[in-house]
Amino acid sequence: MRTVPHKTGAIIAIILFALAIGIAGRAPSDERDWETGLARAPVFNAAGENEWTLRNMRAFEFTPNGSGKGGWRDTVINADDLETVWFFV
């Protein structure tokens, strides 16, 4: 079995380290080219004691080829009207 010389192994390690730093060093941004349906972040605002306004809620339908149609909608959520919550952060 042939072994990789120490110099070549060191060069490969340096290149991999530089790539890892470059990828990990990217800051999160909303200014990138996002896929359809992911371009906007949802925004919650308190509208009252038991009410919240949700803006930029996804309202898309996707076809099997991956294209999407639809858009974004805003809605008011009243805590008294909720029956179940599947996911909340």
C-alpha cells in the first residue's frame, strides 16, 4: 500500500482547513438568492393580550417539478381560537 508523503498530507490538511473556515465564517443573511417560498422570514407582532399578527406566512403550492405558485399572506392569530399547536419556538 502506498502512503501519502507528509508534505502532500500537510497541503491537503491546510486546504481542507481553509475551506472549513471559509464555509463556517459565512454570516447568515437575508440578502441571498433564496428558493421560492423561503425568501421571507415570518414576523410575529403582539396585536393584543391574546392576539398576534403573523406576517409573511407562506401560502405556496409546489408542483412535482419543483416550481411554486402562490405567495405570502398575513393573518391574525387569537389564542382563544387555537385547538392545537404543532411546533412553536
